[in-house]
Amino acid sequence: MSVVTIHQAKTNLSRLIEKASEGEEVIIARGAKPVARLVPVGEIKGKRQPGSLKGKLHVGAEFFEPLPGSEQSGWE
């Protein structure tokens, strides 16, 4: 784990991201006080595929009906 100041983080952001992606935790501090932690996001699971929910979701006709007056006034 390494601790860097905000100024150092701005100057060396690419290097710090590389360290984090390799598993090292990087703490960013304002002066001596830690304020943020740079860690890897982790592995993204699965691949998004457009249309994969087609036919699985249903929106009923009531969805398109006007809201009741009391609820409509809350949106205005």
C-alpha cells in the first residue's frame, strides 16, 4: 500500500492506475489525512448483449394510463 498526496496523484495518475490494476492499494491524502482509496474495479462478469431480455418483460396497459390527480400534483 502506498500513500500519495493529491498533487502527486494528479501528476502520476497513469502510474497509480497501473499499480492499482496490478492489485496494489493506493491511498490518496490531503496533507496527512487520507481521503480516497484507489483500488482495481475487478473483473467484469459476462458480456452485455442487446435484446437479451426481449420477450421476458411485459408492460401492462395500465402503465400508459394517466396518473391520479393526487400523484400527478407531486410531479409538478
